[in-house]
Amino acid sequence: MADKIYVVLDHNQEKIRPASLEALAAGQQMAAQTGREVHAVLLGRDLSAVAQQASGFQLASVITVENEKLAEYDPDYFTAALASRLDSDQPQIVLFAHTYQNIDLLPKLAAALRKALVTECVGFRKDDSGSLVFVRPMFRNKLNADVRVQSDFPWLISVQGGAFSADSLVQGSAPVVSQKADLDSVQSRRRTVETVPAAKGKVDLSRAEIIIGVGRGIRKPENLQIVRELADALRAEIGASRPVVDNDWLERERQIGSSGQTVNPKLYIACGISGAIQHLVGMKNSGCIVAINTDSNAPIFNIATFGIVGDLMEVVPALTKKIREQNG
Ligand SMILES: Cc1cc2nc3c(=O)[nH]c(=O)nc-3n(C[C@H](O)[C@H](O)[C@H](O)COP(=O)(O)OP(=O)(O)OC[C@H]3O[C@@H](n4cnc5c(N)ncnc54)[C@H](O)[C@@H]3O)c2cc1C
């Protein structure tokens, strides 16, 4: 029997989460390059809808692991259900999307299994000996590290959003294998008091033709005024990287990236944004990308159409002045 790759999919009972489809694409590519077979794994209750969606891809099988206690995410139940499945099925590699849920789950699962965990992978390749090497960014995306896992299988790997494209998923027709999880002896130490859906914002950046993205390089909220003036002159919307939103300098609904909005304006001006993959995934399909950054090595310049190495406090007002002159 061929060696196995498992891809554990996050879902909302009706649909597989987009980040997990990207992890599935990574799994298919890894399987094609290493001669392993790839299986999807779904945990939950009443999984027929998501199992049907998963079975539409080219996979060796879709394994559903059902139990009433898996209806909502719970780290104790999810760890127990997965640990027992992995123990008995012995896959070599287990892929997950790098979602908040899996950031919570994976260290616990790795500790329970006493196996290796490599997080936030953006790529992989085979080295000269045929072993897999995983690529993950370090130091705020300034470096990429090659990680070789030394321990026994299974290796747990989380895949960064935006690193693989769900568009590359190969369609197919996979059999569904239903399993029941035995969780009778497992105690949950967590109680969910309330689940609050994220508020839907009023700002719809997905329709904006011009967006000025503001990053941590703006340094303080008072400095946003120069960006507002440029936005006025260009009739643009203002978007933000996550630190700007986390600092409450701009509203959450303006966040662009893997945990914010996905935008594709004709023009995106990135001001003081380094270009972390979680931001790029939300704006890389913009028509023209202008990046303003003091650091000539900032990754944003790798995808920029035009790059301006300079202080945004000088460049942005100069741009506004020029545009106002042009507008008359
Ligand atoms: C699960 C997860 C989800 C995430 N989701 C998102 C998301 O949806 N969106 C998102 O944006 N991030 C997201 N992040 C965070 C992401 O990893 C980065 O930390 C973030 O994008 C960095 O934001 P930044 O570029 O503004 O800040 P930094 O990385 O700190 O970059 C600031 C940049 O400003 C430049 N700079 C400084 N001063 C100036 C100046 N005066 N003029 C010009 N340039 C200057 C610096 O050279 C630097 O390049 C997520 C992270 C995780 C783990």
C-alpha cells in the first residue's frame, strides 16, 4: 500500500474553509511529487455535505470521523479523535491549514503524539536524498528557513494561507469512508459560553477601484491624516494591514489579507507594509501595485509594479500634491 498524506479540513458543516482547500492543493502537489496517496479527513457531526464537496477532488479517499462531541471545535475531543485515527492509520504526513483553530489544536496534538510539528509552511521540495524539506518564513518574513524533520512519522504540517492556490486543485471522484470516533472516556476541559459571528462591516473594499493600504510603517494614528488626504485626492478607499487594525488605528473591516478582505482594485498603494504572505494573499491580484517602504529589501517589492524606497511621511504628501495639481 502506498504511503499516505492526510489533509485535515476545517469546515462550517456546509462548506470546506477556503484555507483548507489550499492545504488540500498542497497535499495533491506533495502526493504527485513524492508518489504518496492523499486522503482528506473531516471531523464533526453530520458531515454528508462537506464529505460530498471533498469527494469531488482527486483523492484516494475522504475519511469522515463523526461523533456528537465533534460538532463544535473542542481541543480535547479533536486531539483525542485525531490522535487515535493517526495512530491506527499511520499516515506519514498530516497537513492542516494555518487557521486560528489549528494554531490552537496543533501543539496539543503534536504533544499528545510526541511527533514533529512544522508550522506556517509556504512551500516544500525534495532534497538530494529524496527527503521532504519544508519552507517556512522567519523573522517577519525576512528569511525563509528550510526545515528537515528528524523524528518518526507522522509529521504534522500547517500550511500558510495564500502559499498554495485552491485553483490548482485537481477534480476527481473520491470514495467516502465513514468512521465513528470513540470519545466516551475523553473529558473536555473547556466550555463554550457563546459563539459570536464576526460582525459584517459597512466598508466593502472588494468593489473599490483604488485602495491605499496602510501598514505599521505609519507608526501612529495621527499620521493617518496624510493617507486620508491622498485617498481624497484619488477618490480611494483606505485599507490596512493587521497590526494597524489590532492597534485600533483603523476599523477591523478595513483589514486586508488572509483574515481580512480579499481585494482586487485597479490600483493598490501599499504604504509602510512589509508584504507578509498573510497580507499579500488579500491584495496580490490588484491591477497595479505601488509600494512605498523605507526598507529596499521589504518583500512587498517582490510583487510591486512600482516601488518607491522612501519615508511615507515624505512620499505620500508629495504624491497628494502632484495629484491635486493634476486634478486642477
Ligand atoms: C493567522 C494569521 C493571520 C493573519 N492575517 C493577516 C491579515 O489578514 N492581514 C495582514 O495584513 N496581516 C495578517 N497577519 C499578520 C502578518 O503576518 C504580518 O504580521 C502583517 O501583515 C505585518 O503588517 P505590516 O506590514 O503593516 O507590519 P510590518 O511587518 O511591521 O511592516 C512595517 C513596514 O513598514 C516599513 N516602514 C517603517 N517605517 C516606514 C516609513 N516611515 N515609511 C515607509 N515604510 C516604513 C518597514 O520597513 C516595514 O517593512 C496574520 C498573521 C497570522 C499568524
